[in-house]
Amino acid sequence: MKKTFFLLIISLFALQSCKINSEVVYHQDASSTAITDIDIKDFVKEMKAMTPDSLKNKEFGDLDKLPSTWTSFYDLEKQQGKLKTKDPDSLRLMKKMFLKSTKENNEPTSFALKLDHFNQSDYKQLNAYTQQEKLPLDQNIYNSWDGKTLTIDTDNFNIKSIEDAMSKNSPAGGSESEGSTKGMLMMFLKQVGTTLKFDGKIKSITGKHDWLKQIDDHSVKIEYDLESLYEKQKKLTNKDKKIVIVTE
């Protein structure tokens, strides 16, 4: 199931411009819930138009099996008889990681990946887990959150996890050069945004970055500028290394 999901992402990059939106909700118990949503409505339409009728059931059969409600990675692999790991930490994480698809007229229109109420220990373990299983996760999930204060490392304003997932799960099996992967992303990835939301009201924000803006009393928005990310000659006006958000 995960393989189908990742290959779908790669195909999406290859066919059209893509928008990826993420949301991280910071809870007052020092945990956070992160959701990454990928719109594939146009992708499915284009793929079906290009696929001969005789191959459609074969090519798109797995898509129809994807869950329409949040289903954990653990349950997905167990249902398919593909649960191989016995490592307790990996199993614990898989039970807190979820996949969901939405459909219109019985066709998938979007996919979402969720990390449910992860704490700092979970994220540390996740970092090790993703060394093997490349997941297109927002790097900002690794910022430090203690239930009241979020310390953002702006080095996390990147799309490295998307690059890694794209490279590993491509037909070439990860043999592409770094420049090739980044070049493809510059061509096809048109918008990447991340909203950071807080259960408590924002009290203060220290530090500035061109890509981060406060949008209301409980939220800030990060809009990635891919030209600035990849073309070093494009300078940022505000680029503080650390941004600290304190909540009430």
C-alpha cells in the first residue's frame, strides 16, 4: 500500500504541476499532529486518459483499495499480510501513522498522511525509521515543542524529505543525481505550504523569515519560495536562524 502511495506521488511530479499542503497542530500536552495533503484529481484524470481500457483495471486497481477513512500503516500492512517488522518501536510508530484517500465519482482525488499526537520521543524514533522508509513529510515536524514554546530551526524550511522520497521511489531506484531531482522539482512542484497551528493563543514571535507570516491569533503560515531555495543568488530580506513562538 505504501509503495502504491509513493509511486503515485512520483508519477504526479512527472506529469503536471503539483501542490502540497501540510498542517502541524501543536497541542498543549507537548505533542503535535501533522497532516500532509496531496491533490491528485487532475493526475488521475490524465493517467486514465492515457491508459488503454484493457489496462485500466490492472493499473488503477490498487488505487481503489486505498482507505477512505484514516487507517494506520500497521493495519494496512497487517491486512495485506506484509507486516514484517517485529521491532516494538517501529510497530508503535506505525500505529500512530495514518493514510486516507478521498474520492469523487468513485475516483481518488487526494491523499493525506497523518502523524497523530507525536511527542519528541516519537519524532526522534521517526527520524531513524525514515532512514529506511522515505516518507514525504514536512521537515518542520522536527522543531522543538514543549507545550508552550515552539523553537523553529529555519534550516527545516526545505523539501528534503520530498526529494528523498522522489529519488528512492523513482523507476531508477534512487540513482538520479541531486541536481536532476532538484531540477524536476523546480519544473513541476509549483506550491508547497505549511500551516502551524496552536491550541493556545500566540503570545509572541521572536525572529523573522521572509517565508513565515502570522495569519491569525493561533496560526502562522510558511510559503516556500523554490527559487530562493535552489538559486542561492536570490537573497532573502529576513532569514533568522531561529524563530521562537510562545503561546499562552
